[in-house]
Amino acid sequence: MSEDSFHYHELKVQRGLRKMMVIAEHEALEESFNLDILDTPSGGKLADKILSSCADRLLQKKLYSSVFLTGKGFERHDWAKDSMKVLCSRKKVYMEPELFARGAAFKGMDYLQDNTAYPFICICDGHLHSTVSLRVLHKERESQLVVAAAGDNWYEAKSSVDLIVDKQDYVEFMVTPMDPKQKRLVKIPLEGFPNRPDRTTRLGISFGFLDEKTMAVVLKDKGFGELFPATDTVIRQEVML
């Protein structure tokens, strides 16, 4: 609760996976108010009523391990007597004015360590919500080559790979969101590329992201040694995740 806005953040942990996943969701609440109203008894009662209503709506059908109240609006809570009764009835409630600053400090310290103390995949604003992979054949074994993973920062998720094309005139990606049932294939035809025998075209693929939902792919013809020199053929395409 800041000076003139009220935000709700929910943190969910999915266990039982190969790597635990943490999903952070955020909602700007319409039931906001300016903190100036807390300066009068009547304003405090109104604010208490608004907070109680929000707590009833947001918490009633879910199980929480704890609730954190943060921001300037919770520097004092003498105005929120009824709200506190609702919040504390079945949950642990903590008042932490510097919650986000503490989180940033802990994460900054973690970056300095060789191994992270927080082995989670974190899905939130600024992070990819899907994993992108290529089906490849390596040493006669088929596998999925991951080029971007869910939880990566989209602005840091850049990679490139060289592949030999074999019996196909397209490149195919697997996009796997948090719900594996919604995974899908994305095919990019190699239009304009030279027509060569199988396994004589080396393809350079570069990946980057314009935002957490838009992947930019660049395909380049790198030829095949002196037998088939590289051309200037380039395909650029944006893929919505």
C-alpha cells in the first residue's frame, strides 16, 4: 500500500517437479485510496472497511502459508482493526515495510555466490513463461536442444546455434508453457534458401527476445565449406509465445 495505490502480489510454489517453480502474480487493486484519509477517524474507518473487503475477496477461497503487509500504508496499523481480525484469523501475518528492498538485497548477495541458495524457476514479470527448444540429432540420438528456458530474464535470454539441415526445408521449434498440455510447434520455412543436397547446408540460428512474450529469430545461410559457399540469405521472424 503506497501513497495513492494498492497492489496485491501472490506467490505460488509448484512442488513435485524436477526443479521447483515459483509463480508470482500481480494485480493493481481498484479499491485504492490516498493515505491522507488515515489522518481522520472517519477516514481510517473507511480505509479499514476497504481493506477488509479486499481481504475477504482475495483470501477467502485459498490457502496461504503467510501474508505480508508492506508499503507506506502499513507503517502503522491502528486504523485497520477489523482488517487485522480478518487477516489474522487463519494465517500468519507479517508487517515488513522494506520487503521488496530486502528481497533485492538478498538476491544481489546471491549473485555473488558460485551456487544459488534459491534453486527455483521463477515465473514473474520480466521472466519468460515458456521454454523454447529445437529437436536435433546429435551422435545419432534425438534430443531437445533448449535455447531459452522458462524463468530466464527475457532481456538476457540470447543464444545462437549452428545446425546442419537434413531432409527438411524448415526449422521447427517446440514452445512449452507452464502447462505442458498447451505446448505447440512453430515452423519457419526456409524460403529463399539455396536448394542443396541433404546435409550440405549449415544454418546459423540466433535467438533473442523483444519482451517476455515475443521471441525474435534470425536464420542465416552459412553454406558448407568451399563446396557450397554461404549466401546472403537471411530470414527474420518474430514468434509470439
